[in-house]
Amino acid sequence: MPSTDVPGSPAPQTQHTPARRRLRVAILGAGMIGEVHRRAALLAGAEVAGVLASTPQRSAEVGAAWGVHGYADLAEVLADDVDVVHVCTPNAQHAPAAAAALSAGKHVVCEKPLGISLAEAEALAAQAEASGLVATVPFVYRYHPLVRELRARVGYGEFGTWNLLHGSYLQDWMLAPEASGWRVDPAAGGPSRAFADIGSHWCDLVEFVSGVRFADLVATVSIVVPERPAAGGKAFSGDSGGELVPVSTEDSALVLLRTGDGVPASTVISQVSAGRKNRLWFELDGSRGSAVFDQENPETVWLGGPEVDRVLHRDPGAGSPEQRRLATLPAGHAQGYAQCFELFVADTYAAIRGERPDGLPTFADGARSARIVDAVLRSVDEGTWTPISNGAES
Ligand code: SOE
């Protein structure tokens, strides 16, 4: 089963993490996802102390807009009396910023990928483990209540043994040839783009729900827009306006996977599929039944049977304990991505207070994801089935 433990036991109650004081947090990065972290932190009852953006001037502007301090640099963040640092910067800064925050005794929430190389991600996960601090990665789709319901039903044996696992994660925000941003620059985004960004979510979620571990894979990737404007535009805006530069990172990836027990799986990952906005979809086919989840329609799941199929609704009054815990609104009052993020951040803060929330994605899960990304890149280079490293977890 995937690791769900919070590193360190018991969680430290240092001067930075008093049990009752309101947590103080700093946000690194002021793009789309920095804003999502900020909202989730506020809703979880934290005080956002400040923000560090791409330049001191931008920090001051965002700080003024958020009503918080705008930090001049990372050293000022680390010297501040904050309990938690949220790392929401471009990918290449994740590992150095998170490592510095852990060294300064801060708990960390770090966006994936943990590093732009496997070595960086492994080192960061090891540092987090040794620190005893709480270090989490927003694999937030784990926080859809019906994802927990399916996971519980897998645990009860409802679906039998797995015949095959399959699905896709499709977006279209890189469809336009003029779409760009820092992710297109491998120095800032890393050597994998679509797979590291969203294929990572699909693999995390399918392993989390089904309980399998993928052991090896074979992948092919494609670049459908060979030149894009140089980085500088905003993600999802289609606006960039720089000179054209060659693209070296994938727009799509097709991956066949196998578990150690030989269960076959496949996924299609794309950011150039017109009309698909954020469609993470999977089907788990077992010897007794099947299960389908669609991230864009997360209020129901489909349960396939040999004779009768059923549709299950999210409902705080029904189902497994975790489904009930995470269903914070009544049935029919739609929960979605924002609530997933809020529940993830709330669970991270609960872990900092010494609780042990189930299914909290940690740096160990981030390192696991980096191993899969690494195997995809190696498979593409070598054109063959490639084992996924077990890392320190084996
Ligand atoms: C952009 O592709 C993005 O924001 C990802 O970075 C997130 O991880 C995903 O949840 C939604 O899409």
C-alpha cells in the first residue's frame, strides 16, 4: 500500500508548533496555485504571515493585495516566526526552498514535483523523514470523498482481484501554439512537463485507491507544438508574447504499466486535448466488479457489476468513515477541487498538531512520484520496458 504515514513519531511540539496557537504560514509563489494554497490556509484557520513572489517588487504588490507582508527573499522568510512554509514556486525552486525551510525547522507543504531530478526528490524526502517535521505534497485528488469511498470498498474486497486498471488525465490549456509559461522551459519546469504535472496525479491516485504498486512501465511521449513563445506568460492564460523557442518537453504521454503481480494498467496523459479541462478519469476492473471515478464529476462514482451497475452519490450520511469525514457539504451541494485542497491543508495542519489523518500525502509519496516520472523518461530514452526504482522504501 502507498505510504500514508506522517514522517516522525510523535509529531514535534517545538516552539514553532504549539498545540493551540494559530499556525503562522508563509507562501512562496504568488501564481494560480499560490493563491489556492493561501485560501486553503486561511480556511484551515492559519494566519498567512507573508508571501514571497518572483521579485521583491512583486512580493510587495501581492503582499499589499493579500494584506500580508511581502518578503524580500527566502532568508527573510526563514528568519520569520512562521510554522509552515508552502512552496508554490516554479518546479526548479521546489527542492532548494523546501530543503532550506526544513533546515530552518519549518513544516513544509511543497508542490509536486518535489525536485526536477530523482536525486533531488529522494534527498528531500530523506531530509524530511530525518527531521521529524511534517512535510506534505498536494496530491489533493485523494481528498474527493468518493475516492475514499472507493478505497474503503477496495479494502473490504468488494471488487475482488484486479484484472486491469486504466484511464487518462486530459487537459487542453497547452493546445494553442501560443500557450507557454515557465513549465515549457526545462531549466525551470524540469525534463518532464505533462507527465510530471498531471500524470503524477493519475499514478498517485490509482495506487492510492487500488492499493497496487506499479513495478515497471513503457512510455511514449509526443510534442505536438515544436516551438512555443519563450517562458514568461501566465499558466492557463494563453498569454505569453515572447520569441519562439524550441520545445523539448512533452505535451502528451502514453504509458503502459504493470504491477509486481502482473496486473496491467494504462494511462493517457495530455495537455492538448481540446475540451478536456481537468479530466482525471480512471476505471479499476476487478474479478467481482469495476469502479469508475471522474474528477470533473466527483459527486458520483459508477460501480459496474456483472448484472447490475450502480451509481453512488457523495453523502456525509452514508458510506465509509473517511467518505463521511471528508463530505463537508450535504449530498447534492457540489464539492470539488477547492474543497479537496482545503481538506488536504487542514489535514496537514492537523498532523502538525500531532494528529494522524488517514491518507495524507507526504514527501515519501512525492519521492514515489518522482521515481515514476524518472522511469517514464528513461523508458522514452531507451524505448523499452523500464523498472520503477523502489528507492529507500523497499
Ligand atoms: C496544471 O496542469 C495544474 O494546475 C496542475 O499543476 C495541478 O497539479 C492539477 O491539479 C491541475 O492542473
